[in-house]
Amino acid sequence: MTRPRTFRMNDGRDIPVIGIGFVANLCWMGLGFDGGKQAVVEMVLHALKVGYRHIDTAFNYYNEDAVGEAIRLSGIPRQDIFVTTKLAGEFHGSVEEGLQRSLENLGLEYVDLFLMHWPQALTPQGTRSSGTIGIWTLIAFGYQGDAIQPTESPTFCETWKEMEKLVASGKVKTIGVSNFSIKNLDILLRSATIVPAINQARPQELNTIYTP
């Protein structure tokens, strides 16, 4: 099999040009938790079989365990698979714990790319009920946690400082952000020691957060 093409990131590491993301556990589609997990395992295995080498997941996608299981079952050396996961909003004040939870879910010693999933921080446990928020809010922010105002601690700049410390630990190779607007990035870059290698964006006609 031809080795996937890569881009060189600003920290000198390479990222496969094409990756595949697994946005949710398919139990949301009526398969149940066991059926949903197995479906994700099979999809990841198929993706790896046909040549994908970049797998994207997140704590709040509720499928890190399935992704990790598929990686182990694939027989492909760990160093040949680029794994991205994301820090959930409820861990903005406990970044190291958030990473450790993801590593335990994945069954991995490190991830290649660790992203701040959203600039929005959440409290660890909130007062919202599932009946008061829509499915897209659940996908974006998870089931728990109330929104913390941008001026309250932890700000995304404070969270980023804690993410920077993780690089030296060896548990993450590269750090970046996700769903940041241009304004968010401008604010972050004023205090960042490590410039985010990635802003994982979702450009589309209805998504205007990336315009100045």
C-alpha cells in the first residue's frame, strides 16, 4: 500500500492529508451501546484496511473506546496511525485529567494530536436537562456542564496554557484547537507560547464563525 501523503505542521511533525472522523457512538441511531460500539469498531477497521492512517475522535463523541479497540485489532503498528482526540469543555479547568480520561478510553499511551474541542468552557456538572437542549448542542458540548462566560475562569487562554504543558509529558505530540473563530485565535495568539498547529474547522455556507 502506498504511504499516505502528509502535510508538515508548524512543529515539524507530519499529519496525513486525508483522515476520517467518527463523530458519535451509533447507539444514538438506535443500535444500543453494545451495537453502536461494535459498529464503530468495524468502521474504523475498514477505514484502516482501505488505507486511512488518520483517525479523528473526541471525548464527547463517546466512542474513544471503540476507536482504540479497532486500532489494536488492526495489527498496524501504533506509530503508523495518526490519532486525534479532543478536550471536552467540562475539562477546561482540569486539562491533564481530561487527557488521561481520553487515553484510558483509547487504551493508548499517547495521542498524536490533542485539540481543544471548543473555546467554550463548561462546568464539570450542570443543571441543564436533556429536555431543554437540542441534539446539536449535545453533540457540541456533551450532556453535562453549564456554559462558563468568556470572562470567567478558565478562559480558553488559561486552558491553552495547561495544554502547552502536556507536550513535554510525551502523552501528546502536537496540540491545536477546534471550532475557533478568527477573533478567538487572535486573542489566543497574544498569550500562547506554542502556536496551535491546527484549527479544525467546519466550513460551510451556514457556518460563519470563521469570518472576521
